[in-house]
Amino acid sequence: MLFVNYPKCGTCQKARKYLEEKGIAFEDRNIKEQNPTADELKKWIEKSGLPIKKLFNTSGMLYRQMGLKDKLPDMSEQEMIELLATDGMLVKRPILVTEDKVLVGFKQAEWEQV
């Protein structure tokens, strides 16, 4: 399983601790150093079952600086995916990618089911 995170993010640190305490093996990926590609994002959105807007890190500085709250409603899904692929800091994290499921954000009860 793939654990996509930003090491300085408090929620990501909680998620990592959870995985380690459960003894779950994972591939670690720093989203700032290796942001997701458009193809990866398309697959992840499909597997997560979430609307694409839920993959945006709405509390991030970059999101606010770019004024995306006002721009997203006028963008197509493809434009949003391409925008997310430009910078990992736009993407909500952590992301846990398994063979058949993708979890976005850390909700312990949700993660326990996977």
C-alpha cells in the first residue's frame, strides 16, 4: 500500500503513527517532493468514490493564494486534475492507496475498515 503524505503535516504524522502501531507495511511518498501525476489522480479519484473537489487541500496556503475557492466552480474535471498534478501542496493529504480503495484524509474509523 502507498502512503502519500507531507512529513510536516500533523494529520499525516497521526496517520503514519497509526499505520506503524498496527504493523502495516507501506511505501512512503512525500507529496511535496513527488506530487501525483494526472493519471494517478484520475485513478485515485475513481477508487476513492469522492468528487474531485474533495481532493483539494482547501486549508492550504497555496489554495488560498491562488483563489481557488472562486475558480474551481468554473473549471472542468480535467482542468482540476491537471491543476492538482502541478503541485502536491494543492492535494489533500494523507492519501492511502490500496489495491482497490483510496482514502483521502485521516479518519481512523474509516482507515480501520480498510
